Amino acid sequence: MAKQSPAKTKKLAAEARRAGAANRAEKKAHKEFHQSNSAQVLDAYEAVDGEWREIGLSAPARKALVDDGLFTLSDLRKVSLAAIKELHGMGPNAIRVLIAEMKKADLSFRK
């Protein structure tokens, strides 16, 4: 096999650098898209989880309640405590906070 000329080597190296730069630019654009998309999702939650934020629930618990269509304390009357405990993101502290707030508001879970 014949040895490559210096010009051919230089050309191949330049092509490899351009391909690497294009790949990095594509990865950066992909990463920025996902970051802005996740920010939009978080903004959507912030628009509806105000009451849960006021009583001090953690973010996973707030998202679980919003995803289940529960936006206010009075909405909790529609579901049982067992169903709330089954939601992904509802930990023991969130359950305690919800029970305490329900008692303060003189509300009860569905039987």
C-alpha cells in the first residue's frame, strides 16, 4: 500500500475536525432543547400547584397530585387516603402534611 501524501492527510484531518465540530454542535442544540422543554413543563406545574406549594409539599408530591387532577385541598375529598398513598411521589411526610391540612379545614378523605 502506498503512503498517503501530506495533502491527503491534511484533508482527512480537516474533515474529521469538521465532523467532530458538527457532532458537538448537534449535541449542544439537543441538550438546549431538552433543557428549555423541561423548563416549560416546570412552568406548567407552577401555574397549577400554588395551593400545594403554600402548604409546603415537596415537588414530587405536588407533581403527583397535579398529575392525578387534584389541584386544591377540597379536591382531596374525591379520593381515598389509600389512593393518595399509592401515588408515585407521595412520601410519609407529604401524607402527614395533607392529613393535618385536611383536619384544619374540617375535610375528610373519601371512604
